[in-house]
Amino acid sequence: MAKVLVSDSVDEAGIKILSQVAQVDIKTGLSEDELTAIIPEYDALMIRSGTKVTEKVIQAADNLKIIGRAGVGVDNVHVASATRKGIVVVNSPEGNTIAAAEHALAMMLSLSRHIPDANQSVKGGKWDRKSYIGSEVYKKTLGVVGLGKIGSHVAKVGKAMGMKILAYDPFISQERANQLGCTLVDLDILFSESDYITLHIPKTKETANLINAQSLAKMKPHARIINCARGGIIDEDALYETLKEGKIGGAALDVFASEPLGESKLRELGNNIILTPHLGASTAEAQVNVAIDVAEQIRDVLLGLPARSAVNIPGLSPDVMEKLRPYMRLAETLGNLVGQLAGDRVESLNVKLQGDLADNSSQPLVTASLKGLLSKALRERVNYVNAAIEAKERGIHLVETRDATIKDYSNSIYLEAVGTKGTHAVTGALLNDGEIRITSINGFPVNVPPNAYMLFTLHRDVPGIIGKIGSLLGNFNVNIASMQVGRKIVRGDAVMVLSIDDPLPEGVLPEILKVGGVTDAYTVSL
Ligand SMILES: NC(=O)c1ccc[n+]([C@@H]2O[C@H](COP(=O)([O-])OP(=O)(O)OC[C@H]3O[C@@H](n4cnc5c(N)ncnc54)[C@H](O)[C@@H]3O)[C@@H](O)[C@H]2O)c1
Ligand SMILES: O=C(O)[C@H](O)COP(=O)(O)O
């Protein structure tokens, strides 16, 4: 039975789903070394933001097939290492959108009405109504940095509260901004014109310290800034100085450059800052959503099905996947075949998707072809996640072409590879019952199913050759299951495809090559 490690606290609904297909171990609070020591036992890992899945952990994860992040941000996972190792990384892109947006809105209202301090004051025995005069958000300007899922919801609610919404997001269309009633502006304008600024962008190389002393200096003296996105997007030292000197109205932070927040000058500030311990996704509803979403994906991947929200392989809708699944097998088989014919050190692979496969949704067939091609060298180390990266690292030049006009067998895949044994090309298609047929070898038409052991010869189409090869195989006690010859013109060049019951014994291939008229011969195992 597969084993799943759950190393952060996730909702029971997720554990129930995982338990249907796997042994589930819940071990939270592990150090990097502790996690590295036990990870080789596991097929899947389920985490939230607490577990740091470092390169070291991934290196040790020899059986891991999937890392499921019960939430949005995968910045705590070394995704590049996971991809290289063929581990799928999935998340729950929408499960906590509303929770995070509502937390940002709660922060905005808490700042504007001094809720945390007023609460402390009353609990401390006071009845002070003068110190907590607030300000309304109505008719104020809200600047949303990042108009993605969370930013859009914040913008909608802000709009409903009567706020004017400015937005900065270089990747969002004017049309989308118009739909949301937002005015797209550049970051400088957003900072200088907003009364409230809320961040909803990922932490990337570009966004690290995006909000720094210069941007904070552009804010209006009473303006407030909220970060419920990721720590490290605001320079915490610059924010501390700005707040300490009273240059802006306040700040509310749910996320920090280093978490859990240790000793920090931010804790010393007074009532102009609100700090929460990364609570954006912490609602009962969001935790059920993300746990179910991610557990279902882990279950599916363990059962050999695709994941719907993989961050390191393209996600496919179920209907596209349904159409492609049989062709993935075909592409992989043909990749494996052409790779064996082309020999070692394949330099290039041309993948031509024909007929109805010639649309963009068929892209995974290119990956499947690469997986097949590399399977001889990499065996089970290559999969749909790392095939493209492994091919690139080996310097394999990939050419993809599409031709919707080629309709023989209605949908077919043509692969051409160049390797140490020269240029070889194969075409394959599916019969109505889903059976694979190899339909051409090096341009010679054939119609053969793939077989575990096969022998291909290239020869002159002259009388006697087939008989000679047949008796040679007989002498070596090789049993032929099926045989077919493909030729373009009578007495020209031809290809012979033999399916045999066992691997070809040592020494037979050189004997076949000695038969007069045989120009080349290959054994293939599919
Ligand atoms: N505090 C929490 O508990 C919590 C919960 C959920 C999500 N988050 C975080 O909130 C953030 C937003 O999540 P989301 O689901 O809305 O993501 P999303 O991908 O839907 O939206 C992110 C938006 O940021 C934009 N963007 C990217 N780079 C940008 C840049 N340099 N400048 C401006 N805009 C840029 C993108 O175009 C996109 O529209 C993420 O960092 C996520 O990890 C935090
Ligand atoms: O990216 C996210 O989904 C949030 O930061 C939530 O993190 P959490 O799952 O640790 O609460």
C-alpha cells in the first residue's frame, strides 16, 4: 500500500480521502534533517506553508511521486528540484481565495477602526472612547497590487463598500480591470494616490522587496498598507523605520520574511501596526476546501491518474485527458521505438501530430514521445514531469509540427529521431478498439502491433531474403510470432518487421547482417 506523509496540520476531510488509498502518517513539526531521514519511505507528501521541502529533502525522496500543498503558495517547495526528480507538485489554487481576501479586508477595517487596540483597552478595564476615533473606508481609494484571484475579490468587496479601486498588475488586461471596476495604474501612482494599499502578488525574484523605503515614502501620510500575500515583498526594516517615524498611517501584516516571526522590531511598534500569524487561509471552510482539493489530487496521482492543479506539468481538463489518454500510450510507444532505432545519443526528435491531434491541447503527446524516447536510458526515472527537462539537458533538439490535413487512420503520430544509428522515422495510430498500430517505419508502410521483442531489417526486395532470415532464426531456436514486409516499389528497398517470442539471442544480429541484400537490422523491445 502507498504511504503518505502529512507534515503540517490539515483538515480531517483530506486525511479521510488519503486513507482510502494509502497508509497515512501524520508527523508535524519535523526539522529538515528529520524529514530528510524519513522521506524515502513515502510515495506522497502533503504540506501547508510550515514544511520547507528543500533541495536536500527532495534529493532523498527516492519514492516520492507527488507533493501536495494544501493551499496556494508553493514557495516553500523547491519546485525545480522536484521537477528534475520527476515529482509532481500540486496545490489548491482557489480553495482559500475567499479566506485570504476576507482576512485582508478584516485587516483594512481593523486598521481604520482600531479594533485590536480598542479591544485591548476594554479588556484592560478602560472605557476610552476618545482615543479610537476611526476613519471610514467609504469613498476612500484602495490600491490593489496584484489583481489575481484574491486581489479581484478584495477589489469587488472594496467597490461594494463604496471605495475607488486602483490596481497595479502588469499581467492583467484592461478588459478584466474594467469588469472589476478598477483603474489600472502604475505602481508609483497607486502608492501616491491610495488611502489603503493591499498586496496580493506572489513572492518572486521580481517582487522581493518590491515595497521598499522609496515606495513607502510615496504613500500619503495617513495611508495604510496591508500584506496578506507573502513575507519579503515588503522590506520589513524600511517599514519599521517608516512606521516608527510616523510617516504613514499604519500597516497590517499576516506574513513575514521569516516565519514563524522570531525576534522582530515590528513587535515593538505601537497601535499603528497589526500583526497576525499567517492566518489568511485559516478559516474552517478554506481548510476543508484545500484539504479535499489536494488529497483528491494525491489520491489520483497514486492511482496513476493526472492531477488537475499541477504547478510543474500542464494541468488538463478531464475531457481533454479522456481524449488524449490512449494517444499518450501511442506517443510513448513510438518514442521508445524510434529511440531504439536511432541508437544512443539522440540529437533531435521531430514530433508531428496529425489529423485531429494537430491542435494545441495535444501538447502532452509531445512530452509522452520524449518520455518514450528517454525510457531506454532513464528507465523509470523519466516521467511526464521531467521528460522535457531531461531531454533539454541531454541537448535533444525538439521540433514540433502539426498537420491537420493528414487523415490516414484519422489521427496519427509521426516521430523522426537522429542518433548514432542515423535518422529513423516511425508513424503510429490507434485502431477503433484502441489497439496501437505501427503504420510506417522509415517511410515504408506496415501495419503491426508493438510487441515486447521485435526485429526490424532493412533490405533489398529480392527473392530469398525472407526465407534466409526465417531459417537463420529457426537455427537459433527463435520463434516468430508474426512477420510483415513493407515496401514502396517492387524490388526496391523494403523493411521487414518480425515479432518474436523471446529476446534475440546474442550473435544472431551479426549473422542477419551477413545475409546478402540486408542493409541493416535492429532489435527492439517495447
Ligand atoms: N496569507 C495567507 O494565508 C494567504 C492565503 C492564500 C494566498 N496567499 C498568497 O496571496 C498571493 C496571491 O494569491 P492569488 O491566489 O490571488 O494568486 P493569483 O496567481 O491568482 O494572483 C496573483 C496576481 O499577481 C500578479 N502579479 C505577479 N507578479 C506581479 C508583479 N510583479 N507585480 C504586480 N502583479 C503581479 C499576477 O498577474 C496575478 O494576477 C500569493 O502570494 C499567495 O501565496 C496568502
Ligand atoms: O499560500 C497559501 O495558501 C497561504 O499562505 C496559506 O498558508 P497555510 O496553508 O500555511 O495557512
